[in-house]
Amino acid sequence: MTHIEQLTKILKIDKVTEDYGRYCNLHIYTQTTADGYEVYVVSHDPSNMDWENDVFYYKPDFDILIETISELDEDAIVYCSDVDEFFPEYEVENFIECNDEEYKVDDGVINYFTK
């Protein structure tokens, strides 16, 4: 089980995917502005963005992303343009370690086991 699969299990959502789908419940991606700046978007509906709350000048913190995802329904699908950028493995592993009783790290090796 990958760290992203384990994360989706803890957050009780269907999946996080890099495959764009307009039926995704949350979209996380970067976009370039007309004057060449890169902004970060975290939106439930990218065609009807709330510019004050959905667009970030700096990459949103991991905790903001987790909080936003945790508010989704259990069958939610999250589109993420670059999973490695927004959900770095070390951040996910730290979150899993703090939030999953089935997770254990021995000598830097991730071990997953079931009850």
C-alpha cells in the first residue's frame, strides 16, 4: 500500500489522483496568471472559483490540504496535478504516523499491517 493509499484510507475518501476529471470533488493544481506568475488553486469547483479562498500565492500548507480533504464525503475523489509536490512522502508519513494505529516505522522502513 502506497503512502497516498494509506492517506486516503485515514481520510476516508475514495482516492487522490493525477488523472483530471471534471467529476472530482476537489481540484488541487497550479495555474499561471496572465502576467506569468504561478498561483496555487484548491477548489471544489474550478469553473466557479472563490478567488479569496481558493487561490494561493504560495503553495498551501499540507495541513490546509488535509483539513480541506477531511471535510469531503467518503466517496470523494481528489484531483491533484502533482501528488509529489502537494503531498510529499515525508509529510504524508508523518501524518500517518500521528493518525493511524496500523502504521509503524522501524529503522526508516514503512511497515503496514492489518489487524
